Amino acid sequence: MSFSKLQHEIIQIVSQKDKTRDEKLLEICQLLNQNIAHYNWVGFYFRNGQKEELLLGPYVGAPTDHTVIPFGKGICGQVAVSNQNFVVPDVSLQDNYIACSFTVKSEIVVPLFVNGQNIGQIDIDSHELDPFTEQDERFLEFVNQQVSTLF
């Protein structure tokens, strides 16, 4: 499914009245995981109140031990500090990478802003080297813009 068709699906999910926020987030994770071949783990992390740590939210993919990530640690923790997208073509070349699985080869993390505040992020792992393009970044920014309306 193309990114433009997926955008329509994201809008539909977000606008559902009969589901909780977490149910919608999980449905978004499932949609992306099932329709984009190089998205092998899709999840959301959110800031834990005023603490400088992220808590794992809804996700689809292999189980992870990384349910709490301190700011600055790993790719997600770095995005929590930088407020910038982070595309990692090859995780083996990153010094500050928290390995989730030996099958993960690359990662993209895009921050989620509500009223100008970074409240979390969408995190995508891939089993392929260097699969993420600028189109992935723009699409995931769109996803987060839609998700921000749930807060």
C-alpha cells in the first residue's frame, strides 16, 4: 500500500470515536507493520511525566526488554533530547545504540510534538540495511501529526 493510501487509513483510525487512544495507536502500529515491508517493529514511546525517561507504549513486533529508556540512551533517548528525526542506516555503526535483537539492522525514530513539546516518538526497526528514505521520514511526520490530535 502506498504512503498516500496509508495516510488516508491513519486519518480513519485517528477519527474513530469508539476506541481508546492506546487502541488507536496499536491499530496504527499494526497497519504500518503489515503494509510496509521494511517496517519489522513499530512502536511508540512516551515521556514519563516530568522524568527524563521514555516509557514503551503500544507496539507491534518482537517483545522488547526496553520498556523504559533514559533520555540520551540509544536512538530513542537521543531523539528525546535532540527533538530531531534520527535515521540509522546501519545500527552496528552506532556507538549509542541499544540492541533489541540481532535481526535489527536499521532504525528510524521521529519525535511526536503536542503544543510544541516533545511528548514521545514513533520508533521503527527494520531487518534490512538502509531501507529508510526521505519519504519514510515525511510519512512518519504525518503519522505523528495525526497522532498528536489524540492528546
